[in-house]
Amino acid sequence: MAKKKSILDFYEMKENNEKVAWITAYDFPTAQFAEKAGMDMILVGDSLGMVVKGYKGTVPVTMEDCIAHSQDVRRGAPNTFCIGDMPFGSYQVSDEKAVENAARFLKEADMDAIKLEGGRRVSSKIEAISDAGIVVFGHIGLTPQSSGQLGGFKAQGLTVDSARDLIKDAVSVQESGAQAILLEAVPPEVTEFITKKLDIPVYSIGAGLPCDGQLLICGDMLGMFQAFTPKFVKQYANVAEIEIKAFEEYIEDVKEGKFPTDDHVYHAKDSKEEFEKLFAEFE
Ligand code: KIV
């Protein structure tokens, strides 16, 4: 079994130009499969609100949801670096609340790090959580929790003015003490500039190749999330198609009496005659 990675391994991978591959996971089996496949890290994203719970966005997701799913993932991937995602409302209120909730991910779900959304406007939260000894991942660009302010799930940094804001946010995230940063839905030229400018690892979800690694949402890359597919997703499997086909075949088998067969039942140990005698007792 490979040694569990720490944040220092991710610094070293950046240094050696070795890319990091990570996905989101929310449940025990997906985490198990990700660890077996050799995933470098797993994010228990608040995207669970959309992928698992069927909400339109991530805003309704609670701390209790995130902790419960983080616990499931940790049980499935005990040997993988796992990041808990701080849901909307869990860090915005005050630095104290941010530290209290960040600590819950470590104490209750054995996460290795936490992630929160925002740049300059969450600098005091990043600083407070980091000062508490917790590894923080920043997340800027398309930040789903504030998609209302962004006018929807829209790419960021497409203009020079917007890219300037992103660069300032990226620098602030690093200066506040974050140990890695995720850029979401950002053009590759901006990603490349930020990656060269920062010392901490810079990861992409929809932010192109020139950075230190890639994240995809498991529901997107496995073809399970049906509501929409972002432009940046590469679908590696169509699990929805496989599941629907399996369900259809099962329904047909049940309706036609083809399931269960002799192979799928338990075989009585006593003879048919003995059972008939037993049934007769009750007639
Ligand atoms: O919740 C999540 O999965 C995320 C990704 C969109 C980066 O934050």
C-alpha cells in the first residue's frame, strides 16, 4: 500500500513538476475505488448538495451534511489525503466560527485539510484557521457558493480587469496562510501566471493544463450528474447509462418471473415431504 501523502508531498510534487490528480467523493464506495485507483487526494465537496442531494446549488448544504459525508469518505479511503469543504455560512460569520467549524472536520471526520471559497474577502478566515494549525486550501474563480453574485455558474478572469482581481485574490490567499489553492473556470493563461507567481501548489478545475494538478467532480467524470455538464468536464464513463440499463433489465426479469432463479435462493436442508408435513400442521 502506498504511503499516505501529506501537504509536504504536494509541495515536493510541485517542485518536481509532478501533477496531482484528485476528484470529489461523498460516499464510502467511491472513496474506496478512488484510493484503490491511486488518487492523490479526495475533496469531500459541498457539491454533494447538487450531486448527491439534488439541490440546484451548494448553498443549502450544512456542516452536518459535510461532516457526515467526510466520515463516509474517510472510512472508504483511510490512506488518502482528504479535504473537507466548508459549506456556505460555516465561515463567513466570524473568524471564531470559521476556526470552530474547520476544526470539526479534523476532530470528527479525520480530514487532513479544509477548503473554503473566496480571496481577499476571506483573508482573516484563512489566517485564523491556518493559525489554528489546520491546512487550508483556498478556492477562487467560479465560486459556486457566491454564484448569485457572479450571475450564475460563470467562468472568471476572462477580461483583464477580472483577471487582475483574480491575481490579487490568489496572492491574498497565499499571504493569508493557505497551503494550496484551487482555481475554478479560469482561462489557462491566467492559471499559468498565477501558478508561476505563487509558491503554494495551484490546482485547476476547469482552469486548464498549466498548473500543479487537476480536480474533477466524480458525478461529472463518471457521467452520473444529469442536470448539466460544464464545458471543462471530460466524461470517463457513463455510469448513469450502465445503472439505468441494469435497472431496466431487473424490472423486466421481475415482471417476467425470470428472477430469482435456482441460483439465487437458499436450498432447504430437510426433504420436501418433511416440509409438507410441517405446512399441513398449520392448515
Ligand atoms: O464542492 C466542490 O466539489 C467544489 C468544487 C466545485 C471545486 O468546491
